[in-house]
Amino acid sequence: MFFQHFIPVRILFGEGSLKRIARESLPGSKALIVTGGSSTTKLGYIDRLQELLQKNRAHVESIVYRDVMPNPTLRNVEKCAALARKHNCDFLIALGGGSSIDTAKAAALLLANGGELWDYAPGGTGGCETIPNKPLPVIAIPTTAGTGSEADPWMVVTNEKTSEKIGLGNSKTFPVLSIVDPELMYSVPPQLAAFQGFDAFFHAVEGYLSVTANPVSDLYALKSIALIGDNLKAAVAPEPNPEAVAQVALASTLSGLVEAASSCTSHHAMEHALSALHPRLPHGAGLIMLSMAYFRHFAPLCPERFSDMAKAMRADTADGPAGFLSALEKLQEACGVAGLKMSDYGITPQRFGEYADNAMETGRMLFACDRTPLEREDVIAIYEQSYRQH
């Protein structure tokens, strides 16, 4: 047995933990706050953060980049980096969902290394170059429970010119500090919270099934799966249970640790192809629509791992793959996301070959993590089965 474990991010977790930023030793004197949408403004999160930064003994100044896209693009990242450069910001604070954290990570990389972000993308038309310099420091403050990006080095960005969505990162691109305050997550709309919760769930599941899984990542993964199985329904209710939200937030952070210690699989690569070509598609929704067909394909290939996950989900039958698949289906129904339709997002059967080619080219590193290789016809078959189901 051999594995290595390196996750150099300090995580502050708990209700009310945002206020601790006023007492922390911060990595600079001028921050670019990276956020998107309108909720962080309407809910007063940006104002609270700026006030806390001023109360810090370093009296940190800040400006705000507000234009993060749900699926961040190269143009999005370049605009963010340009604003930081214009105002001489020496660190970045991501405030929002995974897209905000990914944008901040990517901009921080650009600011320290120059060139174009796609030079470092490890698939498709990316340059596959090594990241030479350590990026500017990034502090991650998630306001959703889904990506776990606060605990891993990865960032996912779409090249809008080539319709390629690729993840990149290395040991230099971890946040230096992450503050996970579940109180910031109470106001997420139920369906969006469900999409995000399933994103975290699949990070853990894929990390457990990946060939890169190891004893440490397995501990994180099974705990994350159990927490989401027990709490997601209550966390995404019209009036969410605060304790359930906190438990899903913990699960999301654990799933980020899974991604740092293990890896996602081709499930994520197949979804990236869909949301690269159909940007309106929420990442979590795409994963949900692919999940039953995808995991049904792999279940006979590693039945003992599926049994472990079934037990973590308190499945009725935890003695084989069927228990996990049944529990997954029931959880999707309980959270109101079992009836999603691919056609609602413009996905068409005529393009299944195009989706498969995009996924296999841009996500070849994720396909390499599958326990048994998927052929092109397998990928198309999973798309076809998922389309019929959704």
C-alpha cells in the first residue's frame, strides 16, 4: 500500500465563523472580493465582510468583483484578474458558491504567472504547462454547500471559444484559509441547494470509486456520503433545518477533502461536456441526470465499494450494488430532483457523439481514474439511457 496526503488549507468551520476573519492574520493588505449573482449583495454578506476586514488589525482595504458567471469562463477570469491588477490587490477572497471560488483561484493563478489560463489546462486544446509560480493567496468563504472547492486545489473553467470545460490545479493552488459558516447558506433556494448537495455527494462517491482512492480519502468519502444521505432532504426543504444545513455544509467540505486526496471520475467529465455546450445547465443538475445510468454501469465492476456506500446511506439492502442505486434514487425523489429533463436544457440525442468526444478529450485525466475504462460507445450509451430517463 502506498499513498501521499497533502492538504495545506486551514479551515474554520461553524455557525458564525465569518466574524473570525476580523481576528485572523490575513495574507495581505488589500483584497479583491470575488462574488457573483445578487444574493451576496442583497443579504448583506459583502458589507459584513468588508466591515470585518476593516476591523482586522491590519485594516484591510477591499474592492469587489461582482461578475462571476455560474459556469466561469476564460473571459470571466481575465476580467477578474485585470481588476485585481488595476487596484494592486495582493490577495483574493472568494465569497459565494463554487464558481466564485474557482474564479478567484484562476485569477490568482494568472496574476502570479502571466500568460493565459488555458496554457495550464491539462486536456483538450489546453497547453498542459506546469504552473511555475505560487498564485496570489486566496481565502474561500462558501455561501453554498456543494463544490467543496474551499478544501481542494481545483478550479473548473470553460473556454467559451472552444466549448471546453476543464479542471486544473496543483499543490500550489489550495486556498490558504477557508471559512465555512453554515449561516451563510440558510437562504439558498431549495432546488439550487439540492443541485449543490448532490454535487458534493457525487464528489464523495466518485472519489470512493476512483482508482486513486486511499484509506484517508475513503474515510472522508464515506462520512460525506452518510451525512448527505441523512440530512439533504431536511436541508433543502422550503424551510430548511439549520442543523441539517450545517451537516450538509460539513459533508461538502469533506467531499472537497476527498477531491484533494483522491479524484473525481468520468462522471464529472461527462457532465462538463454537457454544461460546456449548454451553459444554462447547472452542474449539479447535469450530474443528477447522468447518475443512475452511470453508476448502474459501474456497480457490477466493484460491488464491494457499492455495498460500503449503501451501508453509509442506511440502504434497505446493503448487501450489494442494488442497495446503493435504490438509495440514490430515493434520495433524488425525496429532494425533488428526480424529474429533471435533459431536453429542457437543449440536450439532444443527435449530439451524443459530440458530447462523448468532448468529454473524453477534455476530461481524459478523469477517465483515467475509472476502475474499468469506458469506451466511446459506453459513454454514448450512458448519455442515451440518461436521456430516456430524463
